Amino acid sequence: MQLGTVIGNVWATRKEDDLRGLKFLIVQPELPNGKAVESPFVAVDRIGAGNGDRVLVTRGTAAANMSDASNLPIDALIIGIIDSIDAGTERGE
């Protein structure tokens, strides 16, 4: 799992049939202290996250298997909206 902040939306009027009805958001990966790491990526959102929300994301096979019906062609899925993070600063985070 990975922490991140939603920084934008992606609108796609034409997409694979299995992806209809799903919302796509741009997520900036972050450390627990909010420092950006890596490049932003697109994640599917089914829980109602919005711009500026800190989120928890799963990537890879776990994201593609979000539905019992089939393996969806996605590689990132928002699985939680973060209320708070309590992390130590011993390692410079």
C-alpha cells in the first residue's frame, strides 16, 4: 500500500466497458510527512475521494482484482481516505 494526495481528475468519455462508471484521480505518492516521492499516477476511486484528500492506494494485482467479475485493466486503486497519520520522526520522515 502507498500513501498519497489526490492532485487532480481524469475524465475519459470513452473507455473499456468494464471501466464504465469508475472515477479516475491523479495521485501524488508521499511519505508519511507529506513529502512527495515518485511521479504522480492515475488511480481508480470507488469511495468518493476528492482533490486534496490524502489517500491510501493499493497497486498491482490487488487493484486489478477489485471486482469478482473479472480482472480489470487497472494498476492502482484508492482503498481509503486518510483522517490522520501518527508517525515518528526518528528516520528523518
